[in-house]
Amino acid sequence: MSGVVKEVMLRSCFIAVATLFAVSAPMPAQNTPTETVRRALTALAQRDWGALASFVDSEALQSLRQDALGMLILTTEQRLAGQEVGGGYNPNEVIIAEHLPRVGRERVSGFPKQPTIAELASLSPRDFFINWAEAVYGDKAQDDPVSEVVELYRRIIGEVKDMPDRAYVLYRRESRHIEMGELKVNLLGRVMLMPVVRTGGDWRIRLNEDIGWGIDFSRISHPEGRYRSSKIKMPSRISPPEPAAPPPDRLAARPSPVEVVQSVFRAFAARDWQALSVLVDAPTLRSFQQRQIAYLSMWIQSREDRGRAKREGLAFVMYSYEDSLAPEALAQVATLEVPVFQRHHRIGELAALAPAEFFQEWCAAAYATQKEGFGAWKSGFDREAIDQVFESGNLAWVLYRSSHGRTPDLMPVRWNEGGWRILLNDDIGWQGDLDLDRLER
């Protein structure tokens, strides 16, 4: 991708709810992945389900229809049989026509006008999606602010072309969660990927965990388990400023973000932990060490609780720990031993290491020495960087594919004095990669 194209893509497009007064200004029609996603998000914000359906790829519409109807059929059959509606379904395997004689007359209360399953099954994929959206998203904001989808703030970052007929548009989506009875809102939330495919001469979206997500449909298919938090007060929401375009020297810097990530993959595959640590952002290494020390301390100290839970037949134990330990707390756990590490076995020794050295020790324990667990296999996966998108002068995203996943992953890359450095993600440097259960085997 040329530098000129990337620089154009840096100009982030805003899609936001009207209450934030941040809706994008009108733009001329452009047949690009970014413009398709921008229009789709605008249709979503306006609850124009027919317009939204026109931007969705036909295969995605058919897949959503199959998943939703299959789920309705399976859950309805369980209710009619007097069984508890649970999980473990595979709606893709349901042959819809074969089940309609048994459940086709049953009405679905979550849809407008409570149609029967047979009536829903008679709809085309496009019309089914329109009805699906009306049922799931409604004609106004949800009573439960945590379950809200339409009213969320979104901002497009840019696009990456994977193949001539396939691209991915990166965008930010507001996140919400409940903490100590209070609704927490992060407008810049998480970065999401919208797959976009070219059909004929037009680009169409493929749906993701934001639009057309099956989990959102569970409030229709599984109304018994729906949790509402409508009494939670909604905090004020102020549209964040648009990030400044990166200066030319950041765009031209070498190694570029995608080149740094390629070097990360080579070091990871070679298990060269020293070379890998040099490519990680320094503040990220410090916070990684602090969190891991706190987590390791908690794990060792909770050994008795885990043993008691196992004896009592409990499936899991809830843990709570701080992101870092205060000096006095660290002094109390300094002699605790963590034998999974090769050279430094005590918490105090690990905490005294330089962040880069600790990261090297951690990687050796997580990816090189354990024989079982996900971390033991990770360095053997193939990874290929696709391209990069700059969100600002200090932050870029590299899209890459891996042999262990069906969809591409994102690696965040941040600028510092030494150039571009990665920030780690759930693929490399994930806490769960270090299998501490082997301490008890």
C-alpha cells in the first residue's frame, strides 16, 4: 500500500450517535471499503434497517438467517419438550424445512407482531435481517445501557486491503461495563475489524461482533436468562477529539510498524527472547512485569483455596489482585518460589530484574519450557503481516494472519524514542500463555 493512500486513510471518519453531536458530515458517494462501512454505521445509527441490509453481503445475510432460525428452532423444541433451555447448540446443522412441521406454528414474542417461526422462515435473507434488526436493536435506545448497540459511539480508523476482493476496516467502538454498581463508559473502547468483500463492482460488509452478532440475538432466543441493568445511571458522554494526522517523519520512519511486527514474528518463531524484548515498547514491558508479579504472587498464595475448591467440587475460583504490588506488599511475598522460571525462582528475584530481562524469562517459561498448554504451541504457529494503518502520530495497527485463527489479528504498535515498538496482545504476551497449573501436577 502506497504512503499516499495510507496518509489519506489517516483522516479518521467519525460515526457517532446524534446525542454526541459527532455525526460525520455528508460525503459524496465513494465505492471503497471505508465508505461502505461508514454508510453502514450511519444506517445503523439512524435505525434504517433496510438501508443497513443493502450494505451487507448476501452470504452474510444468509448465514445470519440460518443461525437465528436454527437457534429459534432448537430452543423452541426444548421448551415444547419441557426441557431447560441451555447451550451447546449448532444452529448451522439445522435443516430448517424439516423442523417446521413441529415448531412452525410457534410464535416468537421477541419479534414485532410476534410472527410464527414458519412466517420468519418464509422471508428472504434480506427481509429476515430487517426483522432481526428490528427485534434485536429496537426502534429506540435499550432499557439496559450495557446491552445497547445502536447508540454506541464509533469512529473509523482506516482500511487494510488483504486481497483484491477482500479488505478490513478498523474502527473504534464504545465499551460499557458495570463496576461496583456503576456504569463505566469508554468512548474509544476497543478496536474492531469489519470484513468487507467486493461483490460485482460493490463492497459489502460481512458482519462481525458489533453488527449482526449472534450473542445479541440471545435476548430473543433465550429470554429466560436475560439480565437487565436498567436502573444504572447513564454518565455524561462527550465526543473525543479527532486524533491529529501523524507527521511525515513518522510515516517514513524505518523500520515501519509492519516491518517491526515482521521482526517480532521472526524472533518469536526462533524463540529469540532477547531480540523479541527489544521490539516491545518500554512502558509496556514495565507494566507487564508489575502485573505478572502481582498475578504470580496471588496464584501462589491462593494454592490452599484452589485445593479446597477442588475437594468441594467447585468448577472455578474467583481471583482478585492489583495491577502492581506496593513495596511493603512485595516484601511480604519476596521469598515465594515460582519454579516454572529457569534461573530465578523467587518473587523477589523476578521483581528485581530489569523489565526486558523479566520478559525474556517469562517468554522462556511460557513458550519454551512447558510441554502442555496453548503457550507451548504458539511459537510454532505461522504468522504473516498484511499491512498497517496509522491511527495517530503515536499509534499504529498492524493486521496479520495466523495459522491458529480463521480471522486476522491486530498488533498495536506505539512510537517512542527508539522508533516503533509493539504493545503486546492476546497472541504474544498473553497472561494465560503461562501455564501455572503445572505447578500442581
